[in-house]
Amino acid sequence: MGPGAPSEVWRYRAELLKGPKNTVSENPDSYLGPTIRLRRGQTVKIHIHNELPEDTTVHWHGLHVPSDVDGQPRLPIRPGETMTVGFEVLDRAGLFWYHSHAHGKQGGRVGFQSYAGLAGLLIVEDEEEADLKLPSGDNELLLVLQDRTFAGNNELVYLGRGMGSMMDRMHGFLGDRVLANGAPPTTRKVATRPYRIRVLDGSNARIYKLAWSDGRPVTVIGADGGLLQEPEDRPYAVLAPAQRLDIWGDLSEFQPGDTLELISDRFRAGMMSGGMMDGMGMMGSNALPLGSRFPLARLEVSKSLKASEPLPAQLGVQRQKIPVNSNTRIRSFELSPVMMRGFAMNGRRFDGTNVADDEKVRLGDTEIWEFHNSTPMPHPMHIHGLQFNVVGRRGGNSDSLQQGLVDSGWHDTVLVMPRETVQVAMKFERFDGLYIYHCHNMEHEDAGMMRYFQVQS
């Protein structure tokens, strides 16, 4: 991803057969898949043809879709085969994404295939969001954050062999360069007006601490499942693998020639009390350890406008939080280390489509799932097929990230810090069948920190 030969990647390509012209937008200067724009209530049919040398799937991350079109590893697309999936877009407006969820005979392939380039953005739009008249078009900045390591001739380097590889599998792979939309961070020419900045953490394992270079608050307006009910000002905002954030960036008071950087600021990870490690990356020789400070995007004001676009005081108010009470069932999951093999959930690791009795839920039920992290590192926990509300956190010692954890709104992925317990509330609606829950540190899920659960009607 520098001077010299182009890097060899795997990527999604798409052709629109029928539908609005803006449904598919290619990213010609990037390995990222095309950006897909859908509308709530739309019916979608997608033909997926596999030209790779191995099995793959396409998971529609965050979307509420039937189990059989969720892109799970139990339904692989073989090399040379085509699978057609169809679904109605039921989700409210938000930033989603799609990526591989393959699992081969030797274990998970999510980390490798996603790292090789199999990922893209999917945006859902609806009337509630459109009525707010938020910045759009050129005033909407999409940012996919990923880290990569390159060898001398721009070859992508993933897991190698020996002790370094074992540590990467244990902690999660960290690249030594951060890319924004598949390229080194660049300067964007902007005007004196508000911008909507929509960010996906598409990295295998890296956590980002989003902040402005001048120390101004980060105004968060949305998360995984769409807009928050109202804007929230944070000193910084934490973004874990697979999570998305919507940020309001107002440059109205700037002057032409002024610049502002979106950065990932320093923090301490791992055992945050400074025990056996200060950060997952600190244990290896990575040139960009987890918790480093580095730029993500540079905004340079080149045009002065008299634009009056105030930030709405109320945003996504139509969908109310899931009601829970003292009678709501709580289902507990212990996240624990397995000596030399990675991590487990309630002592279990990936076992195909086998489902334990306590992994069966009833269609129509509301439950609270409680994740207790007894490991020395963070785990971004993802649940397929639904959006949930974060009920609360207790324990842990996440001092350097605590103020940036955005728990309000709707989510499909929640970061559980070391020694912390997090509760999330969800309702199992519309669809029965098999779904997956797992850590979205891709090396963790590939090594077995993933299980099926079953929704029974």
C-alpha cells in the first residue's frame, strides 16, 4: 500500500441488475467492496458468486434477517458456486457492513478473508432519518478503519509462524499501518459547515479511541443500530472491532486554511491495572502497539460558507428501548481463557451447529444476556440477527476508555473490558432458527470463541 507493485487482495465486486441507481457505489481506489445503500421496507435479492479458491460466506452484519440468509459458516458457498439470498430490509436507518464469515476444515477463516479485503459498507436509509436533513452527499464522510502489515513489495502479511504468530492469535492481529478506506490517511478539503462522519472499525482486533486533535468534544449522534435519541458529547469515543459510530463534526467557526485531525488517542489496554501487560500490542514487537496515538483523517478548510445547519436536539426517537424488569430472564456467559487454545464462553468453544440446552431461546421472549470477562483483555461481543440495548456495566478497570464507551442507543456489538460484566437486553423477534454469538476479535472467533444459539418457535 505504498510505492511499487499493487498489493494482491481479495475483494467484492458488484453489478446492479435492478433497482435505484445509487444502490451500489464502487470504490475504485480501494480494495473495499462497493458501498450498498438500501431503504427500510425494500425487498432485496442478491446473487453471490464465489470466484475464490476456498469456501466463503457473506454476513450482513447487524441486519435483522432470517437465519438462512445471515451468511453463517454452516451455509458455505463453494468455489465456483452461486448462492442467491433475499430479504426485506427491516432495520431502521443506520450504518451496517458485510464481510466474510467462513469456517474451514482447519478452523475459522473470518480473520484471513476479511484481512485479505472481503468487507464493505451497507447503509440503510428511512424517512425518520431523512426528515432530520442531516449532512449528506459530499457532506457525509464514510470512514472504514483497518490496520495492515506489508512486506517489501507491498505484499499483505497476516499470521506467520512461530511465537509471534501464536501471540497474534492469542491477542488478535495488529497491523503496523492504519488505513482509512483502504489507503493511508489523507487530507480532505472541507468547508465551514457541519459534516456527518460515519466510522466503522473494520480491523481484526484493533480498538480505536477517537478524538479531535484540538481536544474539542466528540459529538456522537449514532451507533451500530442507527441514531441515538439525542446527541452526546464525549471527550473521546471508543470504537471496537465491528462497531460503528456516527459523529457530528462542525467546522462552522473555522477559517480557510485551518486544519483539524481525527485521531486515535493513546490508551492502556489489556490488564488495565498494569499487571502482566499494559497493552495487547505491547507484548510483541509490533511497530504500532494497541493504544498508540496516530492520525485517521485530516480535514483542511478550503472554502468559507454561511451555512446554517444546527444539530437537531432530538434524533432517533421512534424506536423505544426494550423494556426490562426484575422478572426478565438473565442468561450469563463467562468469557474465560483456555490454556494455549484461546478463549471459551461458559467453558465451551465452537462446535459446529451443536447447541447446548442453555443456548436455546424462545421466539418472542425478551432476555438480558450477561457477559462476564474473566480474561486479561477486552472482547467485543457480537450477537447475530438483532440489535440490543446495553443495560449496564459493573467491575473492570477501564479508566483510560471508560468515558468514551457509547452504551446508549442500539447495538449489535458491545465491548466487554477485562474483569468487567456487561448486561445487554434483546428481544427475539420474527425469525426462528440458528444464529451465532461470538467475540469479534477475528482471531479469537477463528480460534473457537464462537457458538451457535437457537431461536425456537
